[in-house]
Amino acid sequence: MESAPREGKPANLSGKECIVTGATSGIGREIAIELARLGGNVIMVGRSREKCEATRNEIVSLTSNQDISFEVTGLSSLGSVRKLAEKLTSGNSRIDVLINNAGGLFSKHRLTEDGFESTITLNYLSPVLLTRLLLPTMKSAG
């Protein structure tokens, strides 16, 4: 069953905490831009400080939204995901939006420091773990 397209005013995300993983390129970057346009406080997650800084500056320039920050974290390690969740929850009393966008495909079979295959860790285990760790804060935000 198809739903009818929504018409009218776009959502206002003013005051809403929005986290986007993989936010420095591709779909994640576009999502971060649109969340910023809608007034959200966007926290980008990326692997490279330089790319995060450049993307943040670009988003501020495009949207005039100053409430854009970032966390530099590699999501191929479950320990890094736990540290990220701890930082995000200790600094925020609320998290309203979580976009698990980071992903990749590795051509060679590699195991992570946790002993899992790297593609499965990045594309499945890390987003599930991050969601589970942030869920109590998200639920309390409503």
C-alpha cells in the first residue's frame, strides 16, 4: 500500500539532537545537510577529523545553522562504538534522531580487533550496538 506524498510545511527540528554516522560524504552528508536545514542540532560521526571539519564548515555555510558538531570515531571497532555512545549520552540529555548511515564493503576478508569479519561489523554489528546503547536516551526524549 503506497502512502500519499506529504504536502505542506516541512518538519521543524529546532532543538532536536540529530546524530548521523557516515556524515562526511554521500547519503550521510546529504542527510546531515537536510537535518541542519530543518533546524536540527546535528552531530556528525566520521573517521577523519579533516573531513568532519570540512563537512561541518560546508553545512554551516549552506544552511546558516551553527549547531553542527562532530565526533571522530571509526565504527569498525565495537569498543569505539561503546566510547562514542558514552560520549554522546554523557553530553546530551536527549537524542531525538539517529541515522545509522556509515557502511562499507571490504574486498579482503579481515577480522576486527573484536574477532568479527570487518564488513559485518561495520554494516551490522556497530549500528545495532550503537542503537541499543543510545535507545534509553532516545526513549526518554520521547
